[in-house]
Amino acid sequence: MKYYCAAMLAGLVLISGSLYAQKFEGLALTPPMGWNSWNTFACNVDEALIREMTDAVVSSGMKDAGYTYIVIDDCWHGQRDSLGFIHPDPQRFPSGIKVLADYIHSKGLKFGIYSCAGDKTCGGRPGSRGHEYQDAISYAQWGVDYLKYDWCNNTGLNSVGAYTTMRDALYAAGRPIVFSLCEWGDTKPWEWAKDVGHLWRITGDITDCFDCEVNHGSWSSWGIIKTIELRKGIRQYAGPGHWNDPDMMEVGRGMTLNEDRAHFSMWAMLAAPLMAGNDLRNMKKEVTEVLTNKDVLAVDQDSLGVQGLKFNDNENGVETWVKPLKNGDWAICFLNKSEQKQKIDFDWAKKYIADDISKKTLNTNKTTYSIKDLWTKKNLGSTKKNLIAEIPSHDVLMVRLMK
Ligand code: GLA
């Protein structure tokens, strides 16, 4: 009888576990926006830096533009204690993580942290393998709102199992946390992660060049164009609460202003998460203007949540990308990948755009749209006339068609 009761209890726990284990719903209904330490600071993170960056998000106007999450990436970690709980590096974070999270919250922002499914992070710090539930409890206690979860040192791990375990641990700890999978697209997370996390990396690490590959031996990092081109046919997997993530932004980190503008525009067209990665304390005015362009942000954050698609491939190095928007408007982005400036002459009447994912169509013979240039803010007339323009090398013309 005793054995029977114990078996029933175990069964109930298992059933309730599988019924109630889920990701937190209602989060990241538009692509998450914020700042992450990795691209500029790598392992050089400490509490003073994170506070300064928090202040800069507010003073630069980025907070008002929608940037919300301040994320410490790798290397904040110290040791695990005798019970296995993780603690921050005592030299770099002497006040502890909760005090830092409280500071970020006091500015009306949210706080993100980083860990890894393997036993060590990519930077060699303690990973969460075998400590998932303990770490989730610590994150909840500290006031974490966002977890980026990496995939280094994963020998013997199954990605679906490892990420689902952390999802369940976060859910059990009870604090709603955006779960950002950083598995680089290795095992096609777009096919399985919709119910596991809120965004998933689709590529390896980005780097600050327009179109290059940097070979690190066993892996490469990718410039903007290569990152865009690496994965094809996965836009149907993105939507409110579950986004394809082409990695954090390189805006303001050394590319030209044209390239920054093209990069930012394309991330918006792709409904990508927008995590700035530059040093916000000494941003040039032009960089702030790119990151806070409200019209481009509105395309990224559009509540329909449809990832844009390529409409025209490569006419003289110019690609045409389109994105249907909630109110029947469309964003159109002409991306000049070539080394020269290029002229475009776009005859709307001859272009019938049909998106078989969202089932939206753009037929300018039926509906006339007015055209707004989202960078110069100029009115470019209507779709009754051809759109004729010249686009500088490595730049875009990004417009919104308005009914
Ligand atoms: C991996 C991730 C990066 C960053 C580093 C940290 O390379 O893809 O985004 O988090 O690890 O070590």
C-alpha cells in the first residue's frame, strides 16, 4: 500500500510537471530591445560599467525609444558555494547582483544575465549544467528579467533537453524571465524552440564588418551581410513571443555610418531582437540617431510580428526587402550591397508582392500608398509614380508605404 501511494504520488508529480512546465507566455511579444556587454567589453565587465551603461541608456534617449534590457554577458561569475549556488565575481561585482538589478529596475529598465548549458561558459566560467534549478532560483531572487543561455562545452548534451531543462527551471522558480537561446542555429532551434524560449540565435557570432568572415579555426564570426545570408527559409518560425535572432548589433562599433544604417535597417526588416553592443557612454550623435530612429524601430517592433522577406534579388547589387505591417502599411528596404552607389527605378505598378507566410499582398494598382523615407523623413510621393533614387554603397533606402 505504501509502495502504491508513493508510486501514485511520483506519477502525479510527473504528470503535473509535464502539464505545467512551459515557457513564460506573454513576454517578448515584439522583438526584445536592450544593450548587451559582449560585443565591446567581452570579459571586462564589472558593476560600475553596468551602472554607467544603464545611465547612458536613459540619458541618450534609448530608453524612451524602447531599449529595455541591460544584459551582462559572460564572465560576471565567481565560484559556486559548498551547496552549489553560483555567486558573482567578488572583485568585479562587490555589491552583489541583486543590488545591481535593483539599480537597473530603479531606472525603469530590466535586467538580463548570461549562463551556458554546458559545464563551463564560453569564457570558461561555471556553466549551469547540473545546476539549472539552483541557478534559476538565484536569478529569480536577484530580480533577473532575461537570460541568455549559451551552448559551449556541451559534450554529451542534447540541445532540446538542455534548453528545456532550463526553461522548466525558470518556470519553477516563478519569476517571468525572457529566455534567449544562444545555440547558434546548430540544431535548428527554429524547428523546436517555439515552446522553449522567446528568441534563438540562428547564426554564430557577429563581427563589426559589413561583409566579411573572420576565421577563428573551429568557428567563424560573420559580418552583417553574411549573417543575413546564412539562414534561408526560416522566417515562418518567427512571430510574437518567438523570434529568430541574428545576433546583437554592431552599430557604433567601427563600421561607416552608411553601413550602420544598413545594418540597423535590415535588423528591423528581419524583426530581429535589437540589442545594442556599443559603448553608450561616448556614442557619436550620428550613432545615437541611428539607434533611436523611431520610424525604423516601429518597423522592427510592429505588432504583426512578421519577419520581412527578400523580394528582388541582386539587381546591380541591390536587393529589395519587404515587410508587411499591422495596419496594412508596408516597409520596403532597398539594400545596396555593392561597392558603388546604385540607381534604382522601381515601378510599383509592375510589382505585385504576395507574402505566402502572412498572406498579405501589396498591389499598388488597387491601392495607392504614400511613401515616406524613414531616414531623411521626406515624403517621396506616391506609388502612382516610379521610385527613382540613388543609394550610396553599403547603404539603404528604407521607406514606409502608407495607405
Ligand atoms: C558565445 C556567444 C556570444 C557571447 C560569448 C561569451 O560566443 O555566441 O554571443 O555570449 O559566447 O563568451
